[in-house]
Amino acid sequence: MTTIPEAFQIKEQIHQRHYLLNGELKEWKGNTTEVFSTISSTKVYKHTTLGSIPDMDENLALQALDAALQAYNQGQGVWPTMKVRDRVACMEQFVDKMKQKRDEVVKLLMWEIGKSLPDSEKEFDRTVEYIEDTIEEYKDLDRSSAKFQKHQGVYAHIRRGPLGVVLCLGPYNYPLNETFALLIPAIIMGNTTIFKPAKFGVLLITPLLEAFQSSFPKGVVNILFGRGRTVAAPIMKTGKVDVLALIGNSKSANALQDQHPKSNRLRLVLGLEAKNPAIVLPDADLDLTVDEVIAGTTSFNGQRCTALKVVYVHEDIKEQFLEKYTQRIDALKFGNPWDEGVKLTPLPEPDKPAYIQELIDDAVARGAEIKNKKGGTHFDNYIWPAVLYPVTKDMRVYQEEQFGPVVPVLSFNDISEPLDDMAESNYGQQVSLFGKDVYTLSPLIDTLANLVCRVNLNSSCQRGPDVYPFTGRKDSAQSTLSVHDALRSFSIRTFVAFKDNELNNETVEQLLEAKAGNFLSTDYIL
């Protein structure tokens, strides 16, 4: 254990007893769940208790649903009918208040999920930037709608309208950024929301409760705590949720949508698991490739849906690649999130090291070797990344999304081998392609673009920048997230139409002059 800087010490536990329901911060007096960190704050290793959160029940979940339904009021509520400029003002107020909580949120990101200080700061700042970019994109979207179109003698005034009530469930690996990538566009488009934080990274939402409460009309944002099966499932069973917005596991997504009695009416916005491959061609720049594959496989200990989770290396260069790559893996620095230069940090799930060990044992039993000297070395709250080669398709580490520090490596002679594997895979999010020859790369890119949704050329897989589409094929995603696309994922095109005649033209002109409504408007937001 290293000395914990005073700024990052846990001096007081956070026993969160409030939740946000129908515009009020209400006190919870029922059962609670302890929140702990796998980071030790004592010389003799033990988990650090950070505080506790409410363990809410079905009754409270249905109250939150009722609050969201009342706020939407079948599209007649204050929020869905509010002027765009007024919804923008509410969101601007929220992000201003959020910025004041940066230090608290960053500190909790480190303790709750073990994210390094630079990455925790980046997650907060990137989230603020995402909100501000979403506001500007929403203004631009409204500007483009401030007009009438005319075709075949029919005028149309087309805008995007809200969908209704959104149930929002975020992931623990990016509990702020990816959660808000769902929640923020859902809110600003005029929907009302019920939000439950992930199982880890839950306390970091508490500093933002007041900002949500004071920035939006009552019932627009309702924040609950507890287990998904206890809180989310009863809400879905009512059939009154219009959108399920979830970043997580496909099993959870399937289970929830199956409980909705009218699934044809349920809009899905899902970011799910992936098994993103790296394909290293024989002419790849090895130094650059190793740098990118290190980043892709070990950033946040591989706990990212966009992580590189299987590496294909051409037979001609496998030895050179493995030598350079394994040396770099073993040279990475392990420590607490605030330690300078740290690359590997404690795993937030206490049982994750044992799971990774299971994958390693299974692979070794089936003929793989641990190629790096430190691979599989155990700490109290960590297991060192193991580079496994040769990996075969019957190994669990090939079949499962490992979501942690273990790297399966396969070699190939014919490019059809990794391509066929990708075609057979249940996933189709991204791929990293390393090589230089344009006549080899060109047809490969043509094929890969039809197997995944993002081809990263000589670069590791990643989500950002957030202005680019983020989605996937097959079991990896449904709908598209980005600053531009998310606003469309959480809305629907709706319009007023009228035939070109004297009565209609005069009526519409009077409607525009009266400014008595919010939908029919040519006002231009600067």
C-alpha cells in the first residue's frame, strides 16, 4: 500500500439516504446496501467501506414510474411541450452545477471503480463536454426545423418530438460518461426519465442529485438505487415504459425487454458487449502496433466494451510481436489510481481475479501458454494481465467477453481465418487493423466495414470522439449513440401538414404571429 494523498483520502463515509422522486429529494428509511472499494486504506489489506446506499423496493420503483408518467402526461406535460430554448436553459443550469462537483466525482470514480486519476478526470471533463456539445447540437437541430417545406401542394412543418418515458441503466466501467450519454439526450429531447446507477460507481451520482432536482421540472428526472431485478423489472412489466436505454450486457437487455408486455412499442437504445479483434498484418509497423494494442487491451484493465479482446497476428511476425508485446505488458506500472504513471489499477469486482484465473487455467489446460513472466500473478485485488498463446476456439477465453486483464492471441496464415471468425462471432462492434500495403488494406476494409461498425486503421478501438457514431452489429448494440445520433435515437419525427390554400395559409400565419404554441414556430435560436 502506498501513502494516500490527503486530497484523495476517505475521511468520512457517504451514507446516501436520499433519492430523487417527482422533483423532491426524499429520505429513504428502509434497507441499505454497503458500498466498498477493493482499494485498501490500511497497511494490512482489507476492503475500504465508502458508505451505503438505499436498497429500494418494487413499491418505490412504481412510484418513480408514476412520477415520470405524470410529468409526461401523455405528451401534455410541462417538459415535453416546453419551448426548446427553455429546455436548453434547464440543461445549461444543470451542467453549470455539475462542474462544481468535479473534485468529489473524480475522487469517487477512483475509489469506487479503481479508475486512474487522469482517466477519472478525463471521464468527468469529457462528460461535461458531451453535455455542452449536445446542447449545441440540439440548438442546431431546432434551427434546421424552423422552416416549412412544400411538396405537391402540401406544406409541412417537421420537428423531432419526444417518445415518452425512458428507463435508463448505465454501466459500471463508465458510470458517469456512458450513463449520461444515454440520460442527457433523452432528457433534452423532452422525454421523462427513471435512472438507476450501475452496481459500481453509484455513490458518485450522489453529489449530482441536487443539481438534477433543482434544474428540471418535477418528475422529469427520477433517480433510484437498488438491484436491477428489484427496481427495473417491475417498471418494465407495467408496459408503460416507452424506451429502454441500457449500456451493459445483452442478457440483461433481453431479460428486461422480454418483461415488457408490448415489446413492439418499446424503443431500444442499447450498447452491449463486444469481442473486438486486432488484426496484425505482416507489414505492420510493430512499434506503433504494440503501442496501440497495449492501449487497446490494458486501458482500464481491459474493462471496456471497446477493448481489444482477441489479437490475431500473422504467422510471419508472431514471434517479434509477442516478444515486444509481452515485455511491454510486464513493464506496466500497477498501483492505486492516484499513483503517478500508474497503468494498471485494482479491479472493482472482488471476484474478478478468480474469474480471470479460471480463464487462464482453462486455456493452459487446452494447450495455451502464458507468454509473459508476470502473467497471472495475483495481488489482493488484482491479477496481472496474462498473454495467452496459442489460443484455440474451444477455450473459454476465446468464447467469452473477458472484460478484464487477460489477452488471447491467435496466429494466422490466411486472412480468411480472422475474417471467418468475425463473421461467425455474435458480436460486431469494432476492429483494429494494422498494416501498410494499400492493395491489401483496401479489400480488407471493404469487408470489415460490413462485419463491424468501426474500422480503426493502425489504431486501437475506442468510443470517441463523441461526435462520431457509436453502435454495433448483431449482439453488440441497437440504435446509435453520438452527440448527433443520440438526439435522434431518443426522439421521433413529427409534423404539421396543410394544403396550400388561402384559408390554411392565413390560419398558419396567424398561428405563427400569435406565438401561443411551442411546436409551430419559426423562431431561430442563436
